[in-house]
Amino acid sequence: MDERVFLDCANQGPFPRVTIRAVEQALELKKYPERLTAEHYFELPQQARTGLAKLIGAEPGEIALTNGASDGINAVANGLEWQTGDEIVLPAREFPANYFPWKHLEERGVRVREVEPADGRFVAADDLVAALTEKTRLVAASYVGYADSNRIDLARVGQACRARGIPLVVDASQAVGALVFTVEELRCDFLVAAGYKWLFSPYGTGFFYARQEWQQRLKVRDIRWLAVEGAENFNQLPRQNWRLVPDARRWDSVEVSNWLNLSALKTSVEFLLRVGVSEIERHVRRLCDHLVERLPRDRCVLRSPAEPARCGPYVCVAARSAEKTRALWETLRQRNIFVSLRADALRVAPNIYNRESDIDRLLAVLAE
């Protein structure tokens, strides 16, 4: 009997059984490479693209397949024309993938403004909107904060940005597959996500959504040969008068037709669509509420918003000191209970495979 309690989907999402079988079948293609066909190079990426588009209410032509969230963020950072004095607005303490690409632009005279929370705890939509000025060129924010599960009302931010002609970039790595939303609801222009968390996909997978209206305005700095029209004709590959494909495929990652990764990504996304993200969100919310309601407040503090509407698909808690929190994390691992340690807090991230009894085992250790 497996005695593990895995409450760490915000770190690594496990493969569903159907995904394991898909990877096993994909491995056979390198054992018997004569079985590889054009379908693996072109149809498989399109199938994965189509599934991801359904998850976020986009069109397949607005989805690029990437190696993670950083690819899409760098595509935007490198694809826009910047002027000295332009400002980029970020919530304070963003995950590094949504921080360093923007900070790198400071070499070109761009200023990065990190917005602190007005309430002293969690950045809100009003904080970001209030930070917009005539110099603001772009806003970038995580839908759910990686270290506190703070869920920003990005629809409010997106509406304000759209009214001012400012693009909104969303890092949805801690939301896609766990929360029900669409890109139209968020009013975002670009969205990125890593695939190895809530999408139950391999490390080294992800996607980049680029709203159709922005695709011709965003420069392509790195050319992938499979992003050129006619690349599917291996017998007569394009050479003269070549041009890029007209949609988001131009930002696909290098060697996009990685059938090992894509077989897993496609299968896991189809699994999520069958289960229903709304069902996952409901189940996870119930488990998180169970934890918050029974948290031993004499020993632990809540590091996430108490209001469910402002909280993402996990809960962060901490002991009364950083040292005690780390000791708790080590004790939990010794007891085969797995969570993440982030910003001196325990990040508890259940999913559809967890039960209340898993949360109760965690609570028993917290109360010791």
C-alpha cells in the first residue's frame, strides 16, 4: 500500500495513467524509428495546440508550444520595441520567470515598477490599476502568486489596460488546469504557462498564448525552421521567398515536434478536459477549505488570502518562525507527506487524486 500523501501539485503534477501509457508508446518510436510519420511532426503538435486552446477559450492559431513559461515571456520582452523611459508594472515579488526578462530590459532604459500591496499583505487589482501612468508600456502579473496563492482579479486589470492600449501579460502556470477561466474573461493579450504543474505534463513543456490582434505587431527574433511556411514538405523544403507561418506557431519552441513530450502533454490535456477543470477546482477548493478551517492557529498562521475568491488552488501556511517552518517541512517529508517550502511557508497543493484524509494527516503533524 502506498503511504505517501502528495500535496505538491504546484511543484510537479504527476502523470495520469493514460499519460504514462502514451509515453510508453512514444518511446517505441525511437526503438523503431521507421514508424515515425509526418503525423508525429505536424499533426501531434496541432492536436496538443487544440486541446490547450480549449482549456483557456482561445483559438489553436493563438497557441505556441514552448518549453515553459519563460519562452513566451521572452518572446514578448524581445518582440516589442522599447523606448527609454518606458515602464513595466509588476506585482511585487513575482516568480523569477516573470521578473528577470523584464529586469533585463533595464539595460535599454526601461524601468520595472514593482507594486507593493496597499493592505500590506496581498497585491490587489486596484493596486496595479493605480500604478498605471502615461509611461506604462506593459503590465505583467501571475494569475496566482507562487508563494502565497494570491489570486489577482486580472479581469479588472485587463479592462483597465485594454482601455489604455497597454498589453497585459499573464503567467498562468499556477492556474491553467486548476481554475476555470478564459483569456477573454481576463482581457489579456498574452498568457504563458508551464506544463509540468497542473497540466500533468512533462518538465520542459508549456505554451504561449498570443492574442491574434498582437501577432503581427510582435517581432519574431528567433527563427525556427518548422515555423516557416512549407516546412512540412521534407522533400522540397523552402529556400527562396520564404515567410513565417501567419499565426502563433512562429513562436513554437525549437524542435517543437518532440513526440515524447507532446504525447504526454496532449494526453494529459485531454484527460483534464474529460474530468473537467470545474470539477477539479471544486474538489481542490473543498480540500483547501478543510485545511483552513482546521488549521491549528496556536501553532500556525495562514499565509494565503482567507477569502476563497482571492485564493488560488492551494494554501500556504507557516509556523511561528522560519526555523520552525523548515523543521515542519522536514518532519512532513519524514512522514511521507510532501508539500513545498516557498518563502518560509508550506505550500499545500492538492488535486483531484487527494482526499480529506490526506489533509487530516497533514493537520495531525501541524498540531503536534
